Amino acid sequence: MFELIVAREIPADIVFENDRIIAFKDIAPKAPVHLLVVPKTAEYSNVAELAEGDPLLLAEIVTTAGDLAAEHSNGEYRLIFNSGATVGQTVFHVHAHVLSGSLDESSLGFQ
């Protein structure tokens, strides 16, 4: 699915892009600021695979998340990588959720 956003076959509200990653607003936000930071390659399905296969790309995703939180909020943020269907991963193309603003823990599914 994310490959279709990269290819501009599915529209998205893109907030950042370079040659290796793309970031856009989540279509079902769980916080006032909810962005997805996604590598353009679909080679990695989860963050552990990415860390093993391309740690520099993972570092770039984390750095970009912080930059976007500073730009779109107050610089404080939660960074979430879901790894596996039972913990909420629905797209098996590694991606980071950047959540910021006033976070209601109950709306995030955390107890």
C-alpha cells in the first residue's frame, strides 16, 4: 500500500520526502499530530528487519520523526513501530508512527 503512495497512485497529505523516505498524515489519526514516516523501499516488513538490514535508514527515520515533531508540534512526541499483527501492525511495510499533541492514552489503546 505504501508503495502506491510513493508512486502517487494513492493520494496522501505528504509532509516530507527525500530520496529514501516519505512522511504523510495518517488517514485515521490517534492524536492531534499523527504522521507516518515510511522508507520508500518495501524490503523490510518490521523495525527489527530494518535495524538489521539498514541501520542508517532506521536512524534517518528516527531523525526525521523528531524534525517533523518539532515542525508540526512542540517537539515532544511518541514514536511507535508496530511489529506483528497481534500488536496492531496492519501494513507489513515498516513505518513509524509519530504522535504528538495532547495524547489521550485510552484513544491509543494503552491501559
